[in-house]
Amino acid sequence: MVVAADEKAQAKGEQAEGKVKKVVGGAVGNQSLKAEGQAKESQGDLREAKEKAKDAVRPK
């Protein structure tokens, strides 16, 4: 399904963006950026978990 693939791609993008912000924030000592990255990464994790749950209940 196209929508599911789009959601999964968006989840991966959010995870990657969050990870970069978290690392950069930690490297430069910017706690706000680091926290923003952690939040974005968590948002991606939740979106990915939602998609996996939908896949698990979908008939094959």
C-alpha cells in the first residue's frame, strides 16, 4: 500500500533527522537542539511502531 510505505519512509526520515540533531546538539553543547533531536527521533519511533502494529493486524 502506498500510504503505508509513505508513512514508513516518513518515520525513517524523522528518526534520521532526530538522530542528527541530537548528535550535533550534544557536540556543540546545545541542550535545546539535543532535546529537539530526541523528541523528533521518538516521534519517528512511534510512527514506525504504529505502522508495524498496523502491518501485524492486516490480513495477509
